[in-house]
Amino acid sequence: MAPSIVLVSWMVLGLVMATSTTQVEAARAFFVFGDSLVDNGNNNFLATTARADSPPYGIDTPSRRATGRFSNGKNIPDFISWGDALGSEPTLPYLSPELKGDRLPVGANFASAGIGILNDTGVQFINIIRMYKQLKYFQQYQTRLADLVGYEEAQRIVNDALVLITVGGNDFVNNYYLVPFSPRSRQFSLPDYVRYLISEYRKLLMRLYDLGARKVLVTGTGPMGCVPAELAMRSPSGQCATELQRAAALYNPQLVQMINELNSQYGANIFIAANTEQKTNDFITNPTAYGFTTSKVACCGQGPYNGLGLCTMLSNLCPNRDEYAFWDPFHPSERANGIIVDMILSGSSNYMSPMNLSSLLALDSNTRT
Ligand SMILES: *[C@@H]1O[C@H](CO)[C@@H](O)[C@H](O)[C@H]1NC(C)=O
Ligand SMILES: *[C@@H]1O[C@H](CO)[C@@H](O)[C@H](O)[C@H]1NC(C)=O
């Protein structure tokens, strides 16, 4: 009997702590848009092959259950929710039937694995929530929220909320470079394609602004040529694949520039950019400095660098996920996600432009009464 009593009292304690945190911080909602790096389960509800709802995904969560997150444990939005920035429970996937009533004001996650800036990105995954649809759902969400708390309060919740958007990587790996001579690569040179992506991304960010978003964290792509999948397919020597590295090097600085332009257009720091390419490069050039034994081999997968195919129960699986920068052929491990979020919260101007998230939120609480 004794052990279960201890367990129960821990659970009660956990509940009390969770409740008090929510009361203190309940003021700020969190909305998430983008692709598999930030999807926390929307694709579980869709007929698509882009999903992470079976083991060993989620192996390092308390329940060891696969939830649809492309991680062994927490993903980037989870660390932001659980961390000092918001101190609230993680948002539910927008398609979850549990997202209703009291859960609505906490926020929602609209992200969907496989999507890109462009509608024709990820067509092979068939039934996924493309960006225009994620934004449509955000509008629908706001109507539901207004029905619950009233129009003015709903507006306030959205204006005060933190928004995260992570999209763009798939426009390269699941579009331009998906097959040799892809339609987009015949249509555009790489520099022209990057300019086109940035101009389309700009429209998405302006739409977010129109829908009431006022604090928007935008992440760049990682060093796309260095992920285990690309090493396996393009670079047996283990050097990061040149073309994808060139793509990341063109895309990320233009994204920052576009964001700076939007901020001056709106006359406020609405958007902040996170240099995920630089941070991930840091792991890749010096994995041991971050406590990783490898940044080339995925923990879960098969083939060279465990970079081929999907991560399933039949794949190789490393015993200690914390030693790997990459969990599967494309996605960072839980520990790597935590390091990326540390950068977002408190990184210097080498990583965060024009400021880190802590500074943005502090600025905001000074101006709020
Ligand atoms: C994507 O498709 C939607 C719906 O058909 C359309 O409204 C939108 O303009 C398209 N976006 C782009 C960039 O073509
Ligand atoms: C965030 O950025 C500011 C300004 O660049 C810097 O002074 C500060 O040390 C950074 N970290 C935190 C936790 O605010």
C-alpha cells in the first residue's frame, strides 16, 4: 500500500504546482504554425504517411507513448510552453477533440508535418494542413474563442499571445530537391527560388499580423545538408551535402532581412528571427561541447548514418538518446530541441534578431499595465 500512497501524494503535489503555475501565467496564450519540427499531433487525425504516432517516437516521455511529435520526447514548442517563457501546459493540436472549453484560451497548435511555404510542397504526403489552411483554422479558432470569452477578450488573448512559426525546410527537401529535375528546379534557379519563397513567406507573416498576431517567433531552416537523411542519400563521405547547404546559406539571411523590413513597415518589433542554422551548425562542428557523441548518425533509422527510410520499431535504436543530436533522419533529439530553445530564450544577437524571446517578453510586460 505504502508506495501507492506516496505516488498519490506526488500526483496531488504535481497538480497543485501545475495549477498555481497556470494561474500566474495564464495570461499568455501560445499558437504554433508550421511543419514536422513543431507539429504535436495534428497529422494523427489525417490520412497521411507524414506521422509520428507509433513507437519508438515518444520513447522518452513519461508515458512512453507516441503522440505525433517528431521527437523521442519534447519538441521545440513543448520546451517553450514548459519553460520560463510561458510556464503553461503544452497546447493541444487544433484537430484534437479535446481542444474545447477551458482549454481554448491556452492556445492551439496548427502545425502539420510535411507542409511548406508553397502549396505544392509535400504533395506526396497527400492530406496535410498547408499554410493557408493553418491560417484559416486560426481564424476559425478565434471565432470559437470569441463565442467562449467574448470578442474583445478573444482579441486581447490573440494580441498578447506568443506565436511560433517554423516552415521552409520542406520547400527544399520535399520540393525543389525532392527528385532530380523537379518542376520547381526547372522553373527557378536556386537564388530565384529562394527569393520566391521569401516573398511568399512574407505574405504568410502579413496574414498572421492581420489575424492579430503581435509577437511572432520565426525560426530559420537548420543546416539542411547535414541531417542524417541527406548524408545517407547524397554524401557518403559524411561532408554536409553542398547544394542544400548553399540553399540554407541563401535562405536564412534573406529571411532575417525580410523580417527586419516587416518590423520597420509595422513600426514595431512584431517578428523575431531565430538562427537555427547557426545553432545546429555549432552542434555539428563540435558535438562533444554540447554533450553529444555524434551529430551525424541518427538515433533511430537504418542504412548509412541511420539516415534512410522511416524510424519504426524495426529500425536501429540507440540506447541513450541524449547522446545524439538527431533523433531520426530529419529531426533533432529532445536534448537538441532543449538547446535550441535555450538559444531562442536567451541567445545573443548572433543567434536572435533583433532580440531574444526573454527580451521580447520582458519589453512587453513593461508596456502592459
Ligand atoms: C494555396 O492554395 C490556396 C487555396 O487554393 C490559395 O488560396 C493560395 O493562394 C495558394 N497559395 C499560393 C502561394 O499559391
Ligand atoms: C537576451 O538578449 C539581451 C540583449 O541582446 C541580452 O542582454 C541578454 O543577456 C540575453 N539573455 C537573456 C536571458 O535575456
